[in-house]
Amino acid sequence: MDDFLQAAAALIAIPSTADRPEELQRALDLVLAQVGDGFTVERFASRGKPGALVRTAGPRPHFRVLLNAHLDVVPGADEQFEARRDGDRLWGRGAQDMKLAALVMAQVFRDVAREVAYPIGLQVVTDEEVGGFDGTAHQIAAGVSADFVVIGEQSALRIVTDSKGILQVRLHATGSGAHAAYPWLGSNALVTLNRAIERILARYPVPEAEAWATTVNVARVETSNRAVNQVPADATAWLDIRFPPSDRAICGRTESEVCAFLEDLCGVRVSVDSLGPPHHAAPDSEFVALLRAAARQAGFSGDFLRKHGAADARFYYAAGTDAVIFGPGGSGQHGPREYADLTTIEPYRAALTTFLRSVR
């Protein structure tokens, strides 16, 4: 554990945010160093986001099992990039999401890949926090494939077979400018925009507690108007929408169909910035059964868990591949008090190892 924590502290200290490509590369190199020599490392890059696929020697196979980890993190205060241990908690940006899991995956791959009779791959990407299109999706487009994928996002050794889809849109309202003292001579685009947002939130109200339902986050509202004594002639709102498969108004629809639905709902023009499907993996598959058994052998329930956040599993789901999220514990992801639960690290290592050794 001492050696592992030293590597974890070094990885957390790297501010591997999307806008710092050199730090993304440095984080990737640190994790690849944990794997060591004697493996084939296939490197990828897309729009400044580096990635790697590690395997035993020979041409790239269709993998039986693929371990997937991301090393990018959301921005944080400077002090968050200095790991701090307090009892069984290791604090720091990326401690839970998901640098410690990436280290475990790299070390388990190193220890197991040569001893099993089927091809295992280690997929490391650096763009999950900004969409995943230049990491996991890019590698899938390049032909990377597998029967089963384990993504090391935090789950406290529970198994995530379902996660919501993601829809990010902009609402565009227009009006006409006028002097603020004579508002009847103009049309306030901000007022129009606020009414449009209210209509969407009436359809999708913020739940009072956790619910497997579509949620809408109003992330930003802007206008080009800068004068207090002027009626705004334009306004834009950015919305982040997470939806389960049961929302047939969004799930399975094209971008143009989603725009038409939302425009009819809210009354202003809508543009789509990003649309990703929900993720689902068969809960009764042989792989999932083996992973649950391994989690239980390590002292955890292996219960199923549904995730409200989108992850790279959605790209494998779209490609027809079962992928689950299975990682260690912790809390505070993306917040100022993010930490990893160190009591889950060795059980996580043991469960991954047992699972890989049990796959036929």
C-alpha cells in the first residue's frame, strides 16, 4: 500500500485537465510505467488528447476482456492537486474519479495478462470528462473491440449495468432592443428565454430526491446586452439533460427530432451540442455473474447500481458490446472534498484479479 499511495500521490499531483495536453501525456506515461516492460503499447491521439491500448505481444486481437480507465480530471483549486491522507481517506482531485482505479487496473493487468489463456487489453484515455469522443470513441472507431469491458469509475465494488444518456442543448431566444424606460417598445429576449426554461422544467421538474427520471440542469444563461438601461435583444441558455431509456421523447431520437420536440415544448429555437445514448449491459450475462462473485469473494455485495451520470460505457453500448462500471469507493467527485476510500482499494484489486482469472 505504501508504494501504491506514493504512485497515487504522484498521479494526483498532475493537473491533467482538458486544457493541458502536456499534463494529460504526463499522467498517461505515469500509468503506463506502472504496467512496465514486455507489453505492446499502441498509442492514439485525437485533437490533442493522447491515449493508449496495452496488450501482450502480437497483432491487436478482439479482446475477451478490456479494462478501461480515464486519467483526465475536472479543474480544481491548486491545493486539490496535492494528495492528503486522513485515516482511510485519500483526498485530492481525481482520487475518486478515477486515478486510483486506473492505477489498480494497470497493476492488475500487469500481473494477470500473461497468465490467462485469452486476450486482455488495458485501455487508457484522457478525455472522458469532456465527452470521450477523442478517447474511447476514437479507439472504437479505429477498430478496438471486446466481448466485455470493465470501466473503473467509482462504484464501491457495486456493478453498474445502466446509466443515463446525456443531451446538451442551447436555447436561443430573440427579441428587439429598446430603451429600458420604454420596455413596451421592445421585446425582452431574456424574459422570453426564462419562460422557455420554465416550460421545460415544468415537463422535467427537479426531483426532490434521487429518481430514475430525466433531469435538466440550467448551466448558463447569457445575453450580448451589457447595458442596464437597454432591453436585451438576444439570450442563450445552456442545458444539460440526463435521460433514462424510458424517456421515448429523447431516447432513440435523432438530433433533429430532439430539437423539434424541445422547440415545440418551450417555444424558442433549440440547437444540440451533444447527444449520447443511455448505457445498458445484460445483468444476467456470464461476465456479470463472474464479476459479482468476485466482488462477493472480496467481501462486498456486488449489488447492481444505476448511474445518473454518463460514462464511456455508452460508446460500447452503441457498438453492441456489454460494458459495466466497476470501481473502488469514495465520494465528492468533481467537488472540493473529493476522496478515495482506501479500505476499498485492496478488495478492488482482489476482485478484478479473481474475475480475470475466472473468465474462460
